[in-house]
Amino acid sequence: MSWRGRAAAAVAGVVGVAAAGTAVGVVRHRREIEHRGPGQARLGSLRSTPRTVIAADGVELHVEVDEVAPSGRSSGRHRARTAEADHLTVVFVHGFSLNLDSWHFQRAGFRGQVRSVFYDQRSHGRSGRSTEGHSTIEQCGEDLLRVIDEVAPTGRIVLVGHSMGGMTIIALAEEHPELFGDRIAGVCLVATTAGGLSPARMILPFVPEGVGGEVARRVVAALARTSRVVEGVRKVSTPLAMVFTDMFAFGDDVPASYIEFVDTMISGTHFEVLAEFFPNFEALDKFAVINAFEKVPTEIVCGTGDKLTSVGHSRKLHSLLPESTLTEAEGAGHMVLIERHEMVNAAIDRLLASAASAPVARAEGASAASSRGASRKVR
């Protein structure tokens, strides 16, 4: 049998084992989704005038900025406006296979209260397609710097990153640590890590870790070569895809609209893009640069039911940043920013309070807000 034949057989075997081992659970889970109540609101509908920021390699990045509303006209429900808030910008950086709409609840909560920047990472959402060679976490970090330079050139900045967005912020810290404690006045890391990921668990969660790594790389590479076929299969397998989105994106029961919302974002990301970024996660190792965050208030949020970047990753980040605040959302999954959006918003709220009152440049070792250094579990 040829190598391709053996690889195809291996892929078929892996898929068969996974399917046999989870068929009953998937059917039961699908029934549970179908019986959940309707979603409360149309998600991903918030918009502002689009802007285009050109990355260093020419990729066009889609950016939207929610400006501070005139006094008394804000639709946000969080921090009241202050004079200091008028000079503060929050930049939201979304995760792998998602887009800026994933911040729907944060956008709704803070709209008009503080200047907020949302953008689609390269090859995601409405942004331009990257070359494979530039589909890296490091390049994403440089893209973030370009967005800051173009749409937030002055004033304090708070960075909020989910999953790969958190890794993007860490990559920025690796190359430009001088920004932290100077222009960057706070960081919120949501369901993310600086390394130690087992990416095989993302696509082959039912295969033992020692076996899954090489198989996963071959699966992704093989599927990338037949991406048109893969895209066709993705379009006709929506019900099953939604089941797996629910199982691996969320922890507790959530409204069906949440699952559909996330599945739509994932389905809108071309498989070739997923394959190009995939090697980044296994190679990621940036724990050595985490000390850049010691100069700023840092909030870390993760669900204890996260199956992709498990809560252990957030606990490790917290252990390396003892002055940070760790919030563990009991039972929540990887999409904690949606599933427990009020907890994520509360963490951002604390950062805004600290950033608005802190001097633009913090001296190393300066006293921190009283809430820092805490760890809490919230149901």
C-alpha cells in the first residue's frame, strides 16, 4: 500500500474510532441543543464605520472603532464615563477561527462608555488573506502594533485578548516590552496560554495524546490539500458541526443561538487558514516574556470546563504573575467570553478603573490596585 493509502487508512481509522466512541453522546447532545430555548438577541449585529489598516506585508486588516458617546447617550451598561476614560482605548483581539463579532457582549456592554477598537486578525473575518509564511503568532503581534499605531496613536491602552488573541498580545510583549507600563496600561487574557499546548487535542480530542500529535499533523496537511472537498463537507454537515462546537466551545448548557453564532464564525473561516495557523500552537513557547506584564494590571479569565486551553494554562500564567487577578468561571468552556460574558466584562471593568486612574507610565514595582493578586472561582 502506498504512503497516501496508508495515511488515508489511518485517517479513516482515527475518524472511525472517534465516531464509534462518541456516537451515543453526540446524538444525546444534539437532542439537548434542539430542546434549548431560543436565543435572546441577534448576535454579531453591532457595527461601526469600517476602517482599513495595512499590515507590514500589505495585508488589509478590517478595523471598527466604537467612539465614546456624547454624554448621556451611551448604550453601554458598564463603567460610567470619566474625563480619564476619554483618553483611554480598549483594543480587543479575537481568537483562532473567529472574528471581531466574538466580542459581541463586551461590545454591547462598553459601547459608548470607552473608546473600543475591534479588528479581524489576518485571514479571518473581513480582513485580507495572508500568505502561509506570515500566518504566525509573531506576525499577528506586529499586526496588533500596526492597529494601535494607526487607530490609537495617543493615550492609554488596555488590551483584551481571547485564545489566539491572548497569544497575539504576548507576541507583542515579546518584541515590544517597552510598551507595557508606558502606553499599555492593562491587559486581560481570556482562555489563553503562552505555550504548552497539545494542538492534536483540538481536532482529535478522543485520541491518546502520545498518538494524536503526528496523526493530527498528517490529518491537517492531508485535508488542506483537498480544501475544496473539505469546504463542501463542512457546508452539508452543519448539524453535526454544531454539536461539536457546543461540546468543545462551551461548558455548561447555553442558548442555541450562542452555538449557532460561534459555529457561523468558525464555518466562515476557510480550512486552508486553519491549516496554515495550526503549526503555531504546537511551537508556541513564550512563557519567558510574561514578565513584561508585571508592569501593568493583568486580569486572567478562564472557564474550568475549557477543553482547548484548559484552566491549568491560566493558573500557570497567574503563578508567573502573582500580582495578576485570576477569575475561574466554574464549568464554563473555551468561549467563556460569551458563555459567562458578565464575568469577562467585570474583569475589563476592573482594568478600566485601574487604567483610568494610573499615570501613563508606571514605575516598576509601583503599588498595585487592591484587587490584584487575587484568585477567585465564580459560578
